[in-house]
Amino acid sequence: MSLEQILEQASTARPGYELAAFREAGLPVYVLTLRVLTLEQKPLGPIDEGVLRAVQAGLTAPEQLVSFLGLSANVLNPVLAGLTTTEQVNYSRAVGESAAKVTLTAKGRTTLVELSTTRPQERTVRVCFDALTKQLLFISPEQLFKPRELKEMGFVEVPVGQAKRPEVEDISLQDFDRFLQLQRTGLEEKRELLAIRRVERRELHFLGCVMAFYRSQANRNEVDVAFWREDGPALEHENRFRAVGGPELVGAKLLTTENTLLVPTPQAQPIENGGQVPSTPAVPVTSAERQPSPAVEVDDPQTVQSVLCHEHPALLRRALLKSRKRLLIISPWIRHQVVNWEFMASLEALLRANVTVHIGYGLDEGDGAAKGAPGQSKVAITERAEKDLRGLEGKYKNFHLIYVGNTHRKLLVSDDQFAVTTSFNWLSFRGDPKDKPRDEYGEVFRKSSQVEKRYQAGLALLEDGYRGAGSSVAARQGSVGRKAG
């Protein structure tokens, strides 16, 4: 669901309550690195099977096995050593005998019947553990936001209160065993959990959500907080959050007077791994400033957001990872330093998922370069970036790389979730906060009608070109919405 769809449902979800405010937020999730011991069952290799069957048939001397199987001693000896280690065979010499013999064990006979072998293995596994519900989440860590990314987007970190950090005993062995089965690397491979030895590392990440503030219409001092995700309300998170005193931690008590409405500021202090409680500032607004309808009242202040230079890259990453139907990027210049392997991998993943992607770029180099205009003397796209992008264009019909020729527009649109109009060059500037400070400014639009308006405007530019007065490129080419060869 989009933000607008969530708010529409949330505004009528609780009879007797009004939706007083909302914030886009992140539910706390620990990414745990666990050291585990498993019993793994793997198919029996052909050489191992041949040796076991030969021993079963009565060949007990290594020389006999070498002759029968046609293997050299250099090949056979490591195989026998491995079968001995896994207790498939015994290789020993009895008292009074001059030579050692190879005999089949009970485990070896079972292995021949099942044509598979088991062995314990210790390894590390990364899992996602919900900090509020204390349950494993069957999602990839790549679906979560890091604290820095959450802050760059202006989302609120949902606090965990004084809840202790997760330990081995907090993890359900039944759920973890199910997780292991889902992580099988092959259809024939099975893993049985023997033990979770220890938690080696804990990293606090966040799962995107909408935090909704409800106020009782009968008792204005009664305020509650709910969470909505893309698949609907997160009731268990709401109950656990209430149990740890969460509503007060996020400033819900500011709603307990008749004439105030909570509109939290974009900044939120980070949660420490030790579970310290952040203070989330909020700005009270008088009742005279409220809109008559709850849906409108929570929509207007939040549908437009200002973003500065270092906040742009997170929006681009989000669009590359989260777009489900369409993605549009317009950037005058494209550089391989930005359109790198990570960008290309994310872009191709979208294309494989049938997301329609448009990328428009290019300032005409003719007149501008001749006159020495600095803005137009740069190459529109570097050779490496063009080669990579054209390669994708040849593979996917849903990818459109379009040379405009006279655009200085910078636009990013992801589905109907958000659109960004800005001075930031999406595909030629990294925007790293560690670099020299640079003034860039943009606005994020989240209302679906505003997003659609900017998407259609971007498509019109790519399809028809810019036809403003004095457009020499349009006059020479007839249409600048062409693809570069």
C-alpha cells in the first residue's frame, strides 16, 4: 500500500477515535549474527558410493579396491580417510593379521540405503529479530534501513524502551529451524539444528512503517499509537509498544489537551544498541490551524518535504530497492562513478521484476561547447556508463535510456510513492557528506496526485522534448526525445 492508502484506511480503522497525526517511522529490528551447530545431510558422492559398495561386496584390502575401482592409491587414500572420519567404514588391523582391512560400519550401511551422508557443521548465520515482538522475521537484512539511512529520510526511530538486547535463549528454536530449512542451498540438502552456540554480533536496523497517533473522541486525554506496514496494521507491535510505555516515549502525551495537535519535527535522535530511550521533539499546533477532516489534517503537512544535499542518495537507493511498478530518473549528466556495479545490479533487479524504468539525460554540446559554456562543455555520459546502460536496454524492453539534449531538469519518481524535484544531479554526483560541502536543495512530494503530475511531466519531456522558445536543438532535430545511438 502507498502512504496515502495507509492513511485512508487508518483514518477509519478505529471507531470512536480520530487520527490526530502520523509519522513515517522504522520499527527496530536486530540483525543477529549467530554461531550455530547443524547436522547437514548431503548426497553421497559417486566415488564414496563406489568404495562403500565395493566394501559391502567383500573387498576389504585397499589393493583390491584400487584394482577393482580403477583408482590410484593417491585418490583412494583420502576417500578412505574421509569415510573413516565420518564413521562410514573401519580401517584397522586385527590381532594376528598381517594387513589392515576395510569393513563397513552400521552407519555406512545406512548411508548406502539412503545414498546420503550426515555430518555436524559449525557456521555463522544472519537472521532478523524483531526487537518489540521478540520473534524472528523471515526477511532479508537488505530489506531493512540502517540508522543513517533512516535519519537521512527523516523517518522516526521507534524506541525499544528499556528492553534488553536479544540473547540465545530469546530465539525460538522451532522458528530458527524453519528459517534454516528456508535457507537450503539445494533441493537435496537438509539441515537439522543441533544448537545455537552464541550471538556473535547485534546490529540495530529498522523496518519501514507508518506510526499513527489516535485520540479518543470521548476522552481527549486518551491517546494511543498504532503501526501500519505495507500489508496492513501491525497489531502485535502496537500491543508490545504500549506495554513498554512506548506512546509516552514518542511524545503522544502532547495530544492530551483539547487544543493541540501533534506534528513531530523531522529530526529523531538515534537509538543506542543498549536500548536507551530517545527523545522525539514535537511541535504543538492550535486547533484553529487544523483541517476539518482527519485525512486532510494529517496529509498536507507531510506530503511535501525539503531535502538537502546529503539526503538525496538515500532517496535514490530507496527508489532502486523499493520501486515495484515504475521508476523515472532525469539527470543532465551520467557518470560511471555513480552508475557503478551496485547501481547496475539494483537496476537490473528492477527490470527483471518487470518494473518500467525511464532514464533521461543530456545537454546539447554543440553551441554550448563552442562558446565555452562550462555547463554544456561536459560529456553528457561517460563511456563506461553508456556501455553498461545500453547493454541493459538491449536485454530489457521495459528499460528506456533517452538522450534529451537540452534538459537541466533533475527529477526522481518512484511508483506513486514519491517524486523529487531538485537541483541535485542524480546520476553524476555522489552527495557524500564527507566531501566538501555543496548546496543542493529539493522537495519530496508524496501525495499521489502530485507524484503522478510530475511523472507525466517527466514522460512528456522524454517523449516530446522541451519545446520552449528559442530551443535550437528542437528546431534542428524536430524532436529531442530521441535515443542516442
